[in-house]
Amino acid sequence: MAVRGLGCPVRFTLTAGQKGDAPQAAALIEGLSAEVVMADTAYDADHLRQAIAAKGALAVIPNNPSRALKYPLDKHFYAQRHLVECCFSKLKQFRRVATRFEKTARNYLAVVTLAAIVLWMR
């Protein structure tokens, strides 16, 4: 999920439960303008850092412990990453999103889209 600075969802994709989130990250930020891109340690990959640098944005991603070349981390920017977690929390306040009543991915994606629209309208 890509989230604006105020915690509103901008773009999201639905993946299978066994797939990782990091492979979809480059597609999520493609075409979006940003000065800073924040992500969790799981998103620490060279290709993603290069895509962020190509946008002219600052990558605020903690280093994976197994990384040999460590990148500096701006802890003041990273402290703002809680806005993404707050966005997930707001989406999960919608019962149909949290419990995933929908049987198909298409219907679940529609419910998440509706919930995101409601968050934008608030």
C-alpha cells in the first residue's frame, strides 16, 4: 500500500497470502511523485532503492541485518512511518475488510477500495 503524508491510501494491490510484499513495491511507487519514500526493513532491496533514487526521492528504509553495504537512515523521517500503520488500522475498522467476508479477490479488492474512498472523504 502506498500512503500519502497524512495517512490516506493512494495505491494498493492485492496479493496472495504466500507472496511477499516487496516485489510489488516498485509498481506501487511507479508514477507517483514523492520527496521521501518510507518502508520497512522487508523492502530493503537495491532495485527498490534505485527506483526511489530515480524519482529524486530519499529512501528511508532500515538496512536488512544481512546487508554488507549499510545505508544511512534518517531516524526522524522513519519515525513518521507510523502513518502507514495507522492507515492499515483505519482500514481494519471496516468489518468487511478486517474479517474478509468476500470469497473472491475481486470482491475483496472492491471492498478495500470503498473503504479507502471513505477514508479520503473524512
